[in-house]
Amino acid sequence: MRMLPFVVIFGLSAGVVFFTICWWDPAFFEAMDPEGSPSGLSWRHTEKKSFLCTWLFTVPLIAYVLWQVLYFLIVDVLRRQRLLKDPEVMTSYRGLSKKAQKANNIWWRLSGYLGDNNRLLMYILLQAVFTVATMALTVPIFLSYELHLFFQILKVSAAVWNGGQFLVEVMPRQVVLKEKRKLEVAQPQQNQHQD
């Protein structure tokens, strides 16, 4: 839990740094303006769209599919028996399905579309659709200053909102529960001393 702020800050910083280099760095502007191209037309607009799609969508998608297949083989095939024996071991599917079931949200209902026995398959399909949909945005975001700026604002706003929600709602509940447990532990000890 202590690493979370670092991960969030690093994740946000990487995107903001990339945005700054791409759109506001004068040295990068000069490098983007190829010889003989009309003024104001950067390499991102003179480059073939197929090249951009390959490196901003296809290659990352291949890496994702490879990772997903390896994860599935290791977790759900090779280590399946061990995971079935120990329900405390948390996998991404177990963690997300547990939260979705508790909340009875749309993801839980969608994952049960093919029945309870096929929830893992539906989870994989829903994750694949979400991944392809979000990765398809990389090329338009890369080509548009406005979309890139909107994405950065959305990302930072979501992080601030979630962090604020955690500080205002979750942390006070955790403190109250901790104090309750302390009182419950202290109560029997006081009763023993009185006897």
C-alpha cells in the first residue's frame, strides 16, 4: 500500500512528461519538422498511418496478447490445482470477480452472461474488448493535441478524485475499525484484572 502513491505519481508523470515532450518542447518541434515538408506539418502527420498503427496499436496489442496467454497458461492451467486448494491466493480474476460480485455491478452481470461456469471465459473476453478499445485510442490521441490534453486532464482528475475519496471515506472507516478492535481486545483484559 505504501508503494501506491509512488506508482500513481510515476504513472501520471510518465504521461505528462511524454505530453510535454511531444507538444511543448522546442527542440522536439525542430526534430519533428522534416526537411522539405510544409511549415507547421510535423512528422506525425507526414508519417504513414500504417506505421503509426503498427507501433502504437499492433505491437503493444501483440505484447498484451502474449502476456495474457502466458498468464492464463501459468495461473489457470499449470498452477490450477494449487490455486484451487488455496482460495486465499489472489489472482486478477479472483480479485476482480470478488469485488464485482460484492457490488453486484454491471461487470458481474456481464461476466455471467454465458452462465456461472463460463465467468472466466467472459472475464477474458471483456478484458480483451476493453484492452482493444482503449488501445485503439492511442493513434488519435498521438495525432491530436486536444485529445492528448483531454486525456491527461482526465487521467490526473481521476487520480485526484480516487485519492480524495480514499482519504475522505476509506481511511476514517479504517481508523474507526482499528479503534474498535483495540477496545475489544482491551475489554477482556480489563475484565480479567477486575476479577
